[in-house]
Amino acid sequence: MKNNNFLYQVQRITSATKAELTVIAVIITGLLIGLTVNYFDPQRMTPEQKNQIIAVFDSLAIASEQEFSGPFPNEGFGNDKININRASVLQLRKIPGIGIKTAKGIIEYRKSSGTFSSASDIMNVRGIGKKKFELFKDYIEVK
């Protein structure tokens, strides 16, 4: 019976032991992880590149209607206020009282009506009234 196991095939071709192949696999994996981290380093990315990656995660969040941590989890969160004119769905979801539907509504409003002139303009978005606005007004800003 022929063994089609990849490791067996590589071992047969290279005459390397399983331990040697394991070390090689770990080194290659480490190099690939290092290259990936270096390539996607947020400090070296342009705002356009970051927005493209955030858009991919937004699409995933919208499609599954679940919360993802996103590619830049510490950016725009914490004690900083969230700029509602530039925030992604992921960032908007961090605002108290904003769920996936409301976040999508904010994005759609920006696409159809343009940017918000003031933070209170967010009340023009369907599903956000004075009561909800009062809940999160200290967490948002307009730039």
C-alpha cells in the first residue's frame, strides 16, 4: 500500500528524520509569521491600507452579524472618542448602545448623506433618538 502522507514523502526524498523535519517546519512557520506581521505592521501602513483591511473585517462582521476584534483592536478605542465620520462598523460597535444594525445604519447614512456636521447629527440615523444619543454622546466626536 502506497503512503501518500506529505511528511512521509518529504522524509523519503530528503532522507531527513522526523525531528529534523519538525525543526525545519517550525523555522519556516516562524519566518512566515514574521513576514506576515512585518507586512501588516499598522505603524507602516497608510490610512488607505488600514481602511481597506478594516473594510474586509467590516464585511465579515456584517455578513455574520457577529462581533470581530478586528485587525487594529487598540486603534480608536480605549479612552479616545470615536470619530463617527470615519469609524468602521467594528469601531462603532464599541460605542455603548450601538449594535450591528445601528452601526450599519450609520455607515449607510454617511454613504448617502455625507459626513456628520456635529455629534448630534447622528440622531438623523434611523434607530438613534435623543435617549440613545444621551447614552453614548460622551464616547463620540466629529472631526
